[in-house]
Amino acid sequence: MSDPELIRSIDKTNIDKTPFRSSAQSSKYVSISEFEFKSDWEILKSLTGVVASDDLDDYELVSGTDSVSLYTDVTLARLPRIADRLLAAYADDAYKTKYPWIDYIVPIRDKSVRALLDQVAIDKVNRREFDDTWIAPPAMVPYANFGGFCYRKVRTRDGNTQPVSLDLDLESCLTVKGLLDSLTVAKSKSSQIRLFDANDQEIESWSIYLCLNVEAEHEGRKYLLNEGTWYAIDRNFVADIEAYFEEFDRSTLPLPPYGGRHEPAYLIHASESGDFLLMDQKFVRLSGASSSFEFCDLLTRDNHIVHVKKYSSSSVLSHLFSQAFVSAESLARSAEVVEQVNSHLRPDTDHTFVFDSQTQPRPATIVLGIMQKRAGDLHMPFFSKVNFKQYSQRLIDMGYKVALQKIPL
């Protein structure tokens, strides 16, 4: 078993609707924590680290996930002992001590269970449950030479043209392929999504199935399909995330229903009540930064910093959480943000935004407002809740108050 304090490289992907896949390696052996691996938000795809040998004085290098590569001194006489060690390590559960989080998200190996879950996933897609089903590239995309994704080849008089999209969208993909409401497991594995470079040359292709991400429940367990592999989610982990979300503070700001409006029109409508100052499309830029960012959408006179997004099947929630974090972090670190915010307030506004970054807790409340047509309480897919927990805890650790608010139709 590799030592979690002696890791050379990891390959990981997060479990959100906007999945970030990354690989990182160090020039020396470091703790897995140095790679900023978040055990309740990311799937560990592979790992390279050091394992102490029982019959050697030095260390061995092990790399992989389900199948592993062991780099060690080998002689014919040592092979039986190495085989015995590998077999013993496979049966050993000591990993639970060194990596206590490893069973939060575990791969499903039983073929019959995977086949059953495949059908559950396809049924969800055909019911257009796009809250819980989406597609994403299953590998790193070379964006330095990126042309786009193609769902279907089209032949013209000039030869083959490849209509491309800059983002992957499941409903659009199925519509173009003529598979909307009629996808099967077999078709998901045979129908391809193609990647093109900046010169319109195909450089890679993947099946829909390999790109498909699904959150599913079956017989009381929660499962995730990611990059062609099904994972079972630990019940205690699920319960912890659900409890965190349900118990999290809810804001009672007098935000009006959105009435079918899109975000810009809604924000103007909300500001007309006089309770909110309009900050939509008002950007700030830190000294030395290469780009500007939107500070917030609405601001109250008692320092409620409101970020608003209309919920859909896309990754809007991830963007909402990220936007709020970038804004809050910049506000806490740079006084120039306060000056720029005030420069955006209308001259006739009887208010000056005041924020003392030295005060703890922070003299501001961050409100995440979500416009949602669905009746009842605020709904989020499970892994958006995981994402929310990560970002909200970071905001709270910075000293901010944070609250959620559903904006109904």
C-alpha cells in the first residue's frame, strides 16, 4: 500500500456538472494533501506513490488504480514472494486507516449491477431528466488547438463539413443524432461524439456512453456514472451532504418571483422595488489582473451581496458558486474593490458601500439566489450539493455569512 505522505503524482476529476479533470505531479514525494485532493468532491483516477517493501531495504514505486504497476527489483526467485505480497495487499483493508475517505466513492465491478444501472441511466435520459444526466469530455481536451465538438458528420458538395459546438450538451446531441427519447444502451455505446482541432481535423472520438454522466438511485443507494465507470456513493456520505444542504441557512430577502423573466430583465425588475441596488454587468478589476469580473447582481443597503442564476440543466450552479467565491475573496483581499463598487452605484443612490476587511466576522452576507420553476423547496442535484458544500465552507472560513434563497416562478 502506498504511503499517503509519499505521493509523486495523481490524476483526478471532480464530480460536478462542470467536471474538471486534472493531472499533477511533484518533483519530489509529498503528502497527498499537497495536491489539494478533495476527498468529498473528487474522484481519484490514479495515483503514483511509494510503498515500503517487506523484503527490501529500499522503497518500491506503485502506480495505477484497479490495475497497478509495481516498480521494484525483480529476480526469478523473488517472484513468488512478490505475488504473495500483492495478493495479501489486495485482501487487506488497512487502506481504510491510511485513506479513510477512499470508500466514499467506489467503482462497481459486478457486471450484472452495471448492466442494470446502465438501463436506469438510459431510462432517465429518455425521460429528459437532464438535471441528473449530462455529457462532458472523458479526457483532457487540447484547448490550445481546439476547434469544437461534432455530433454528426454532414456531407456537402464541397466535401465533408463538421458542424461543431464549443460545449457539449446532451439534449442538443440527442436531437442532432435523432436519438431524443429513443436512446438505448447499445446506441449510447456505438454513437460517437467527435473532437476537432482548430484546422477542422478530427483528432479523437468518444461514445455517448463514455461522455455520459448520470446521478441515479437504485434500491436506496446513490450511484454515479462517470467516464464509463459506475460508482457507488457511501450512504453516510450522502446523508452528510443532504443534511448539510437541508439545514443550511435560507435567506428571507424580499426578492420578487421571477415570473418567467430571464436574468437581466429580472434583476432590473428586482431593483425597481428600491430594496436592491442593481449591480448586474458592473465589473471590477484588481490591479495586475488580466481580466475583470462581475462583483454581484444585486446589493442591499445592509451589505447583502446577492448573486442570482436561473437554474437549468446546464452548469449554472457551478458558475454561481464560483462567481460568489471569486467576488468574496477579492473583496476580502483588496480595498480597491470597494472603491470600484461605489463607482458603479448610480449618482442618485442614497447609499455608499462600506466594507472593512479587518472586521471578523465579515460585515457582509453572501446570498445565492436561484430562480427555479420547480415547485416546492429549492432543489439541487446531489453533486451540485457537494459542490455547494465545498464553496460555502470556504466562504464561511473567510468569515462571511452565507445563505441560499429560492426565487420561485
